[in-house]
Amino acid sequence: MQYKKLGGTGLLVSEICLGTMTFGGKGDIWTKVGSLGQTEADAILGRALDAGINFLDTANVYSEGLCEEITGQAMVNSGRPRSDFVLATKLNGPMGAGPNDRGSSRAHIMDSVKASLRRLGTDYIDLYQLHGFDRITPIEETIRALDDLVTQGHVRYVGCSNWPAWALAQSLSLADHRGWRRFASLQAYYTIAGRDLEREIAPLLRDQQVGLMVWSPLAGGLLSGKFDRDGNGPEGSRRASFDFPPINKDRAFDCIDAMRPIAEAHGVSVARIALAWLLHQPHVTSVIVGAKNTEQLDDNVAAVDIRLSDEELAALDTVSALPIEYPGWMIERQNNNRTGS
């Protein structure tokens, strides 16, 4: 297991992050994702720690808060000191029926952090992330509130998830101008079959030294190689009952077809190759993997040991390459004219 700096900070996080969304199973959506109880969660966290994982990711909306409770208790049950964990959680989604029980306003941020600290059973959160982009609240209000949480000691670093490039750039500029804490990381959807963030977001992350945490690296299980083009797959699988995230399935299966012989050559699962491809991308800091059992976790974590050859990477990059869009084709044309190529 390798450890990487989280963005421009000095905090070291494991290249695999344990996602805890399968813990709890409370509420209609979360039951489809997973419904592991405390005993199962303890076993998965224990296995993750043995593999060298120090990074945990959860959110207040997962299983309506129950996921945070189970995650916090699993940390205690592990017997490890709090300093062994880099604990990340998120806020923004609805946590009640009221109009102010969601979003990224100062009011909701202050209420949410107190509730998450209580559920997690800790006095600080290592990485506190905005779980989505709030179009109502001014960015200045949000960034100032997060900065106050760091000053108060409730939070050590801040990040965001599912933000557009323009808003992330604006927030970083604002934080730098005001002397506030800037986002250390972005959590985003990214797979070999869904490389959209490479257009605008990845270049911004590299330029501004913002870390990238990848969620749903197997596209909700679709890239496990266990589904066929007709939609048939393992009974009870997450993708069969919860068809998310959206994906161009023809494109995805073209990628799977290209990964399968590489997986066979390495003697591993297709899922491991999909994860290994992500780990080879220089803008990726940590890949979040969730699991319903320790066997699934072991297979995913083993992706860190796979070294893809230049030829294998080239083949995967070719089949998964993004179609060029404006202004990309215009920039390429201008650059070619300037260099004479």
C-alpha cells in the first residue's frame, strides 16, 4: 500500500480508501447499496487496516446517519488509536424535512458537523467535505464557515465532492484571497469508462494541487466483468437493483472486452484491472472501494499490486479515450498550426 499527500497538504492517505456506504442499510436507497451491521463492519474495517488502509470515507446521509454511527463504533472496536485513521465524512444532502436541513449554508454546516461528531464518537473530523454543489448559498458563505470549523478544531481539512470546475476554481481563488483554508481534495466519479473529468477538472486539480478521491470506481459494479451486454448479472448485485451511476453501457462493455484478456494474462479479476488503471493515473490520490464482505474487499485491495505495462495502458487508453469536443479540437488545431505539425 502506498501513501500519498492529500493535495497540497502534508497529510498522507492510503491509495485505497475504505468507503462505508454499505454499512447500515437504513432507508430505501441505502438498503439497495448494502445493509451490513456492526459485526460485519468491524470485520471489513479490520481487514482494511491489516491491508494498510488508513483512509475512511462516509457521509451523514448514508443510511440516514446510521452509517456514521457504525463507522465510528468500528473504529473504537478495532482497538486502534484515533491517530491511525484519516476519517472523512460529508454534508449537503437532506437530513430532515425542513428547508434548512440541507445544503451548504453556514447554518446547516454548523448543525451538521456537531451531529456528525456525535454519531462518529470523535472530537474531530480529518476531512470534512461538501457532498454536492449548492446553487443557492453564496460560495463565500460556505468557504468562510468551513474555515471557521478548522479554526475551532472540529475539522482539520476541507474538501468537496461533485463540484463543477468553474465553482472549484472560484472557491480556491476566494480562499487564497481571503486567507481561508482551501479545499484539499475533490471527490468525484471517475472510471475507465467514464473519463469526463479529464476535460476540465483533472487539469485544474493538477494545476492547483488538489487531491482526487475517486468514488464508484467500478461504476456501481458494472465494471466488475460479471455483467453481460443484455444486463444479466449476479443475483442481488447492487447494479441490478440500483442502476447508478449513469454510464454509456456500450462504451463500458467495450472497455470490459479490452480488460478481460489483460485480466486473464495477470490471473486476476476484471475489477482489479479497472481499479489498477485508475491507480496508474497521476491525478488520482485515492480510490474509494466499498465492500459487502471481506473477500470482495481483498480482491479490490489487491489492485495495488498490479503493474500494467505501457502496452496494456496504451490499449486501455485507446478503447476508453474521450471523443474530442469543443474547445478541445480548436485548441489542438491552434497548437498544431503554431508548431507546424
